[in-house]
Amino acid sequence: MTLVDQEHISTMMPGVLSLMIAGDGLDFAAIERDLALRATDTRTKGELLNKLPPIVSEEDCWLHEVQLSDQKGLDPRMHALLSALEAASEALTALRAEHEVILRLYLQSDYAQIFYRLMPDTLSRLARIGLPLEVSMVSWGGLPFSTGGEG
């Protein structure tokens, strides 16, 4: 049995980078204007999120998500979002003074291995932007293999 190579696994793993702003009394239109980003989703405090069991949003939430396409650290969508955040540093500072503002990197794999590479330049940019980065990884634990009898 041979393990599938890392290149194959990386093509099977979708990723999402999200900017999340949460708190009470969010002005969604002002956030979009000040950050020059459109929300991909919003939630208002008290909004029903799930009927059974009943789950209600405890606070307002503004979300901007980008689908990632390159696990090798050179994703153009990630860098476009980082550029927008760098340009809106004053607005982010004002938002952080009153609300929770975070970046969330979500990765998923059908296999037992997960990786996402962040290059030194990306790490420096994240540090300059000054937002917490949460990383969430979900693996379904399968393991593709070959019996070696092919070919």
C-alpha cells in the first residue's frame, strides 16, 4: 500500500478565509462602506438560526468570506483580502475598540492529512493587520491508497 502524495491531497481540500465582526448594534452598511468589502452573510441578534433545536443568534454578526484555491501559501484571494484590510486599518481599529473582529481560516479534508502553508510575508502582513487568526480544521479521516498492482 502506498500513501497518496501531498499534491493530490491538497487538491481535495477546500479552504475559506473569513473576516468576522461580531457584537451588539453593528451597522452593516457602515462596515461595508468603511472596509470597502461586501458582506457574504449577516446575522442579527435574536435571529433564529436553527429551528430544531432552536438556536438564536446571541449578537449581530457581519461576515466576509473568500474561497481559497492555493494551499501552498500564494493564494491571490487571501492576499486581496489582506490588502483590503491593510487599506482599512483605521476602520478596523475603530471596530476592534467596540466589537470582536477576527480572521478565521477554515480547512476541510476527506483524508487524514490537512495542511495549509502560510508564507513569511503572509504572516508579517497578518501581524501588521493585528487581527486574531483562528484556524479550524476538519478531517473526515479517510485514507486513499493503492494496492501497487496497477500499471
